[in-house]
Amino acid sequence: MEKRIIKKENLAGLVKKLAAERTVYAPVMEGDNVVYAALENGKEPLLEYGNTKDAPKNLFFPQAETLLRFLRTKRGMELKEDETGKAKEVVLFGVRPCDARSFVLLDSLFDQENWKDPYYIERRSKTTVISKGCVQPPYTTCFCTSVGGHPLSTEGADVLLTDLGDAYLAEFLTPKGEKLLEKWGDLPKADDAAEAKKKDLLAKAESEIKSKIPGKEIKTWLDANFEHPFWDTIHKSCLACGTCTYLCPTCHCFDITDEMKKEDGKRVRSWDSCMYWLFTQETSGHNPRTSQKQRWRQRLMHKFKYFVDNFDAIACVGCGRCVMYCPVNIDIRKIVTDISKL
Amino acid sequence: MERNPYLPIPVEVVKITTEVDTKDIKTFRLAFTKKEDEENFKYMPGQFAELSLYGKGESPIGIASSPTQKGYLEFTVQRAGVVTQALHSMEEGTPMGVRGPLGNYWPIDYLEGKNVVIVGGGFAFTTLRSLLNYMLYEENRARFGDITVVYGARSPGLLIYKDELTEWAKRKDLNLNVTVDKGDAGWKGREGFVPTVCKEIAPSSENAVTVICGPPIMIRFTLPVFFELGFSKENIYTSLEMRMKCGIGKCGRCNVGNKYVCKDGPVFSLAELDKLTKEY
């Protein structure tokens, strides 16, 4: 692994250099929000920000994407085009380590043996991820260390930038990351002092994450208590708006629908949410999850039990978006903590 | 990379059979447009496929034909939602798509050398028909022991696969019991509910497996009969239905506990279902 030093004043220029030859997605201000957007010609990325409002999963698993196109002909409806094979090489800059870790979790699902999702895999394989470590965790709602993460985690990143104070330590973690180094040319190698500083920061950043929840500890309870009075207590104020699932970096549920415009049609995949009654509504009228209680239980069980059963990891990276943006202040940290006390 | 699993395989509707008096259940025979697709579509009884109608959407339906029937697939479909209504208004010769085969299948290897009891109700006889035709196939029949079938519908007009029922009734290597809740003027067969008929014919649980599909109410009253006959939960199999989209365990809506009905099911033994949550 190559470790180099990037002077603070040079970082924006290096990102712009990449943006000159391929699309770079980076945090930018949009109204009052920091969001990921393609850097247009000459535009500089935001370097000082907490985290983006939207999760970067959108890059690999867009909120709405066309899977297939078809055409109405005299014979009937016919396939026109399969949308795979069109992804381009892109760079995703400034991803927080919690969000970068979500890619690893999503990989385990979308790149699962025997059940591979070509649309996701293609975009993911063509994206180089530059993470920006959280030396100072941005929010009090950050709880990555409780669910298997770390504010300076390298998981899911091709390059990790760590702010050493006067400069960035750039760790080129994967072959994809090292290719960026070729583009960037001569960057001074990190010396022992920089390495020692990083080591200190690892401990310091971890200690700065003050919000702690029980993570895998609650699984034993979840395994045994699908039916329990506790489930009647968590959903009452829930509006079923789905904000938590839409902003979640690991939520991956989707719908597939067909759209027609005159003779042209397309099959579209779009995000869906387990918080909606329609999600499981069957044509017969039967619905396995008729109440918001059941839907909340599904959301929590999926993250802290089912995903752990299937992929040995909690489907939560501790970014805190669902906590920050829930319109009725439902806090998953409280629910999980309460469960640990039952 | 392997074939895009979201890409439907092109097929053509070659035969449509109206199965019931109410005309809302039809069997669609689909032939592959490309020879290589036909060769690559290797399935087993109990699997399903997404019937894909461009412009309307997709609907997951059990495969009603048997892999021993070459050259086509059959699906028996009730007219219910957007896709199935469009399907019902289609004519022979229309192109459409199929995605599959999806899911697991009836435990064929486990059934080998055993007596098999097939219990079906209403139009949930589709993948059971696939299994039955598979076992009755000349080259396969010796692999299985006695085969008993109990198939019931509310009325004679609601029995599906009527021609086959007549053919099966002639066979000596099959104990076929067709029943209706209530007969009509022309009905000469048995009357009675499926659980009652099962109790009357009382198939032995010795070296036997039951495979059951039907409306929840039928299943609820039939299972105790089989428990009484000594069938263990390991030796009773059923197939679940859930709302589905992707069919490959990604879209997240057909889970029962940590299992996805689309890829880990639809076939489960009662012993397996006991380990899952009761949310289906």
C-alpha cells in the first residue's frame, strides 16, 4: 500500500485534475444541504462538511434507474435495449468512512454468489472511492463504533484521506486507488512522523465517538422475541414516511415498475421502503405486514438480525441520518438500547 | 458475467386453455423464441418464474408444466391484478417474456424411494401438477413408491386440468381422489372437504412424504389429519406465496425472517417453517 502526503492547499486541485477526465461526484452545497453531485467543469469540491444529507449508495443503486427499454410494435411489445454495459469510470470523493463501509455491506447483497445484480456490480466496479476520515466525528449522533465501524475505517475505500492537521495522509488501499496515484504524479511519501500521527488519531477519533449502543449484543434477544410486548411500543408516533429508509446508506429495498410514453416503454427500478403498507400488499388482499408495528419490527430485525444471519454484519453503519431526519424523532439508538435492557 | 437476471427470456403464447367455468383461470402454454433459451431453461417441479409483460410489469407464477414436457412451459394463472388481467386478454401468438426458473423446488431427491401423498386445493394445484407429471413420467415412475393424490375444489366447474384428471383416473399406478365441496347435477364423483377425504383414505405415514398446497383454510384443517396419521413435520412440504419483484433476494419484500421466499423458498418443510417467523 502506498502512503503519501497531500498538502492541504493542493487537495482541491488534485480532485479537479481527476474531474477533467472523468466524472467526479463530491459533496457540494445545494440550498441548505450538503449533497453528492457531479463536479462540473472547474467546480471545486466542498472540503469542510459534516456529512452529506443523502447517502452515496445512490451512485451504485440510483433512486430510480432504467433496467430495460422496450417498444410497442405491430407484433406486440418487444425488447429494445438492456441498460447494462453502459456505466462509466467515475470517482466518488469525500465519502465518510461510515458510508464507505455501507458499500461493503451492499456488496455482500448485490454481489452475492449465485444471485448477482449486474447493474449494481457494474457501477460499483467502475467507481473509485476516496474516503475522508473523521478525525473529529461530525455529529453527536455518530455511532459507527457500535456497529462494527470506525471513524478512520478503510473498509469500502480505495483511498483514505486522514487530516493530520497541516496536511492529509493519503493511503492508497487498492489497485483502483493506486491508479489515481499515477494520475496525481509525485506526491511525497509519508514519513514515520505521519504514520505515528495517524496511529494517535486512530485512538483519539475512536474516543470522540460518544454515542454508544449495543450492536450484536441484542441479537440473542431478537432471535428469541419476534413476539414480545416491546414491539407494541416503538412505532406509535411513526408516520410511515420512509425518510429513514431513503436516507439510510444500507437500505436496499426496491420496486420494479413499467412506464410507457407513446410507443416507448421502460422498466424502472426505484427505491421502496419496508415502512409502507403497499410494500407487501398482495393482489388477493392479503398482507403479511398489516400494521406499522410489524413494519418497524421488520426494519429493526432486518438490520440487527436477518442481515447478521445472512451476511454476519449489522446492516447499519451508525451514520445517524435516520436519527437526525426522522420528523417525529424516533431514535433507533434508543430502541436498540431499550432492547438490551429487556 | 452470467446472463442479466432482470432480462426476460423471449417466449410466445402458443396455447391458451380456459380451466374453469368462471373463466378467470387460464393455462398459458409458452414456447421459447430461441432454441438456446429452451436448452438453458433447466427447471424442476416447484420452481416459479416471473411472467413479464412489457408495459404492464411482472407477476411471479409457479411453473405448471413438468420438465419432462419438452418444448414449452405452462403457467396456470388467475385473473387478479394488472399483469394477470393483461395476460388474460392476450391471444395465441403474442410475444412476451419469462424470467426464471426461480426459487427452490419440491424435494425430488428426498421423495425418491418413498410413497408420496399430494394434497391440493382449488387452483393451487399448479406446481403439484408439475410434480405429479414428473413422477408419472415413464422413465421416472420407478424411482418413487405409491403415489396418492387428493385434489379438491369448491365445485366441479372449478376443478382445473379436467382432461388430465380423466387420464390420471385411468392409471393403475396412481391413487387419485378428486373431491368437490358440493357437486352439481352432472357430478358423479366424491363430495366432501379435502381434510375429510384425507382422513377417509388415511394414507400410511410409513416411508411417506406429503406435499400440500391450497388455500390457508384447507391447509389449517388438513395438517392435523396428517399429524394424526403419524407424518412428522420433516415429512410435510408446502410452498409459500409472497409479493415479489426481483425474484433473486434483493428487493426485500418477500422475506419470512431471514429467508427470502423467492430464492430460499418457495418450498419449505413444516419443520423449516417452524424455525421461521409467522409473518406470511
